[in-house]
Amino acid sequence: MPEILKTNVNMKIFKHSFTTLCAMLATVAMIFTSCDNEDEDNQLRITLDDAPTTAYFDYGQTHTFVVSMKKEHSYEIEEVPSGWKAELPSKTQLKVTAPAKGSGDMSGVVKVSVHRKERTVSAQLNVEILPATTITQTANCYIISEPNARYKIKATVKGNSNQSIGGTPASADIVWQTSKKLLGPVMLDGDHISFTTTADANDETKINKGNALIAVKDADDNILWSWHLWLTDYNPTAENITYPDGSVMMDRNLGAMSNGSDDAYNSYGMFYQWGRKEPLIMSDNATSTSNASTYSSLSTNIAFSTIDCDEETGNIEYAVKFPTRIIKGVEESDYDWLYSKHDASLWGAQKTMYDPCPIGWKVPESKVWNGMKEATDGAFEGGWYFDVNDQITFYPAAGRRSFSKGVLTNVNHDGTPYTGYYWSSTTTSSDKSVGMYFNIDNVDAAQANYRAGGFQIRCVKE
């Protein structure tokens, strides 16, 4: 059954909690119109499990929601928008069908009521037609640019592959988002996950910019796979840089909102441990070593945390299941986030299943940066400008996440941005991979680093 975001309201009515309960009910998607002071024997309970605040539909589409009740009561559908259909095919299901185009209301309320003796408790589900754009190609990251729009992506395969995620999706949700209300409802829609975007508060024609991670979960609420949404008006096909070896690179970091020293912090983008697809959050500001704030679908704060690599945590399955965990390297793992076995195939010259770049792009090979030391242009300004084939491109000194501690180390002792670390797909020894490193005095185009370190990524065209 598609939609699964848990909304579980228990209509237990106690004299001492009556006022608090009624206030709480006003904040959830299910709006009850009866709240009287009965004893516990006469309590009523109805639950529309996994229903978001608003359920979005394509024209003619049907969604089925789980209904559960306490004890045996009669219940019925009392209100349906014009042209819509709603039915209760069993005691555990509410089936809602949107009208065909031009044959009904675009939005409205489906209202279900439970009756017992003289009492009635009603719940309502907001429904709206918002046709989705289905993205047919698969990746671990999607660039999304349209405001107030709805999209669908494949929810049953891993990243840039046709391989199954290895479980049955039962729900979908926002894992984190970089600002409150950045995304609208996220829903499981058959074998797809759908999500809605929002508009910039100052310009309805532009998308509300930021980054988010959405996921599908199994019936036990375990994450099966997650996808990074890069919500931006950036078009890498139109804005890119051609390097001396012929590689076409984005002009900014993966997840960045900008690309210049005048807005260096918004040029940082996401951090990545080598071989992981999961983006790790950036710093709170340009001179901070604290994590930026991230939020759930309910606008509550979501915390990223660190954990030592061991036999239980140092594997791909754990990394997929816990995308907000920064897996610290330890001596026993050679400071890789993988504990028992290094894997140089997670990223490669050909785009892999775990590559974190969007459709048509991948993690670059290190050779793309050959000659960068001689290409610095002007003074260090919280990063370097490089002259690449007579095109100027900025690489911010966004720092890194420590391979042994997981913490941000992006500023010098005086509080100024100082170092830049950029992963490539190139490996060196069994436990290290290559990246570009620079500071205010030097540029190293091919420095070997431990794979538990969290660096930036500058994607290259496939």
C-alpha cells in the first residue's frame, strides 16, 4: 500500500488531560471534530495510518490508506470533493480515487467518521491533484529546479543501477532537509517515491533552494535506500568548465548554492566519505566547526552523529541504513570507514552504483587536476580561483571531516578558511584514495588520503 508516514492519534479522553489533548489534535493531519469528556469505556479511536497532511494525486490515480479503529464501531465516508471517489473496501482500508482531467475539483477534503451510541468522531484527509513529472533515469542525486512541482523517482533500485534495493518499501519520508518546509509531502507511490518542491519566499517563480535526503523504509521503519535532492536553479549543462584533458566539470561543488568567493560559504556543498553515496552536512557557517542545522518533515531538528568503525558499523549495509552517521576510521580499519575489507570499486572511472553525482555526471578521476598548481589566479580568497583553459573557476576552502574523529576541520587557528579537500575516484594503496588538496600556500593535485575523511566533490560529465 503506497503512502506511509505515521499519523497515529489515540482518542483516549481523560479528565486531567482533556485540554492538552484537544490542543495536540489541532497539529496533526487528522482533524477530529468531537472531543468530549467521556470515561475510558466509551473512548473512540480512528487512525488513518501513514497519511501525510496532504495526499497528492495524478489525474485518475488511486491511493489506498490503512484505516484502524479501536473496538468495533460503524464508520462511513461523510465528505468527498466533487468528482472524487472514496470507499471503504474493508475495515482496514480507505481507497481514494482522483477524477479525470476536467471532471472534478482539483482539491478538497475526504472525511471519515466513526459512530458509537450518541458520539461521532471525524477525521479528514486533504487531497489535491498535482500531476507529477516522472524522472526515468536513476541516480543517487537529482538536480531539481522547478518550484511548487511534484516529481517521482524510482524507489526500488539502487542508485545508478537496476539492482533491487533488497527489500519491500512500505513508507517514504524526509531524512533531513537544510531548512524547514524546504520540501512538501513525500509519499510512496507504487514503485516510485514522489516529493513536492516549494517556492522561494521572495519569488514564487524560483525554487526554494537547499539540499535534502529522502528515503524509502521497510515495514520495520528501516531505511532501504536514500536519495539526495539538490534543489537549485543551477544548470550544469549550461554552466561548466572544460579542463585541459577534455573533461567537462561542473563549475561548483556538489550540493553548492553558489560558486564564488563573495559567497564562499554557499559554495561549500556537501561532504562525502570516499565510496559512500550519502551526503554529510556542511558547517554552520564559513568559519564554524559545528554542523549546519537540518530538519525532519515535521521541522524538528535532525542531528548528524559520529560512530566508531567496527564489525557492526563499518560496512555498506550500515552506511545505507544510517545515512546521518559519520563512520569514524580506526587504526584497525586503516582509517577507512569500511572495517574488515577495503573496496576500491565503490567509485570508479565508470559511474558506479554508489556514485553520489546526479544523472549524467560522476566523481572525477584525479588526472583532471593535473597542472592546477600552476593555474592559481589571483590571491587566496577563502579558496583559490583557477584559470582553466582561459576560464576562471573557484574552489572554496571548505575544509574536511576528520578521518579519525568525523568532526569538521575547516578553519585555521585564526578562524579563517584555510584548506580545501576534493575527492577523486582514483585509488592508490589498498586503504587510500586520491584527492586534490590545497591551502593558502600550496596545491597538491593528487594527495593520498584515508577514506574515512569527508571531502567535497566536483562532478565531471560522464
